[in-house]
Amino acid sequence: MKTRLLLFLLLSVGVVLTSCKKDDDEENNPGGSTPTPTQGTMNCKVDGTDWSASLAVVATNSNGVFTVTGSDANAMQCQVTLMNVNGPGTYQIGGSMTNPNSGRWTASTDPADTYSSMLGQGSGTVEITVLTDTKTEGTFSFTAKNTAQTTVSVTQGSFSADISQ
């Protein structure tokens, strides 16, 4: 039950982060057509299949909590969350019940299709190569499980995004 609640909470945070956008579309786009909200790139392989964030990429770094999330128009989403980040470096994801760093893959809007490495459900690494007040870049890979204990492998991941203020 705790795992399901935690997965729901992570999914909710990811949706909120990717849906927030400043209401200045008309000012920046006087023609009225809707611009693409992507603020960066995120790519990976999920169980060997290529995936790219085509809808939005959002990165935040506040009070030592770093998150980068990518979404596509088919409700697929990839997210990496790291605690105590204060600069570029290599960070471990999951691997134990006490490591709060996590990777999450969401394959659809069905909660059963959310895979997380939290609470020892998977492991991996994130290498942040660039981290400034305004930009981040890096690579990642991780394994994660859903509530049915099915494992997903996310490999060859990369991201480049503006830091949301």
C-alpha cells in the first residue's frame, strides 16, 4: 500500500511539473498558433525500444532536490529525481531501501504501468555533466518495477533542459 501511494505521489508531481507553463504564449506567439512546449530534450531506450520526450521536458533544482521529467503525447513519461545535488557528478539511483534517488518510467495513464526504482525496486545511475542555475545536461540508466513486480530497463538515457525557476 505504501509503495502504491508513493508511486501515485511521484506520478502526480511529475504531471504537475510538466503541465505548468507561463501564460505568455500570445505575447511570444502573436500569430496564435500553439508553440511546442518542449524546453529541452530527453531520450532513452525502454526495454530496447527508442523513446523521446516530444511534448515537454522540465528540469528543476531546488534546495538540493534535482528532477528532470520528459513526456510525450501518448502519456509516456520518464523522470529522474535526485536528493542532495549540489553540482555535476555521478549519482546512484535506488539499489536499497535507504537511497531516496529514483528513476521512474510511466508507460500509460494506468497506475499499473508506472515503474519506479524507489524503495529498493530497482537501481541505476545518473551522470549530471552540466548543472548551472539555468541549464542541465546528463545521462542516465536504471531498472524499475511496477506494483506487479514486472521490471523495465531504461538505458542510454540523456537529457538537456533549461532549469525551471
